[in-house]
Amino acid sequence: EVQVVESGGGLVQAGGSLRLSCTYSGLTFDDYLIGWLRQAPGKEREGVSCIKLSDETTYYVDSVKGGFTISKDNAKSTVYLQMNNLEHEDTAGYYCVADRKSMTAAQALAVMRLGFGTWGQGTQVTVYS
């Protein structure tokens, strides 16, 4: 059974940084992608970034380009989301999602936004001024 677990969220001052971690397990030989999505009260669910575990292809939505970096450590079965220059608007619950579809990272993130894939429990990120 595929499982993902997020960690690393917390309270951070505007302009600061956080690194989220997504540890995964139960992956088969099929291709998998790991996406980061976020959900804030009163806002629609938003895809943030996605990475292919097989070739490190990445995708970022325009709103986080330059500030966020997704990376992976296959030996640790972990995907990271380094978040720099955090702003109040980045406050949200952040979720890690695993998907095995043969798609580009951008396509996979769009599908994840619809609710497909295996989701973790989420980790809260709160940015204060």
C-alpha cells in the first residue's frame, strides 16, 4: 500500500524559510510522481509543485517560482519542499500526494488537484508578519 507522510510545517515569520518533508513507502516498480498541494480556509486547493521520482523532472506553479524548490533523496525515500521568502499568502495546510500515472509533472499535479492519488495527512504552515 502506498503511503506518504508530511512533516516540517510550523510557524514562521514573513520572509523566513521552512523545509517540508514527504516520506513515502509502498511504491512499486511503476513510475511515481510526488506532488505538493496546499489548502487554505476560504481558498481553492492549489497545486504547488511536483517531481518525477524516475528522472527528477520538476514543475512549479507560477505563484511559487523562485521561492520554492522541490527535491528528492531516493535513498531516504523522501521528497522535500524548500520554501524561501515565505509570505502571509503562503499560509495553508500542505499535502503530499503520490501518483503512479505516466504523465508529465505538470499534468500529474493537475490531476492531483482534482483529488486523485494517495494523500498524506497534511502539515500546517503559518506565516506571520
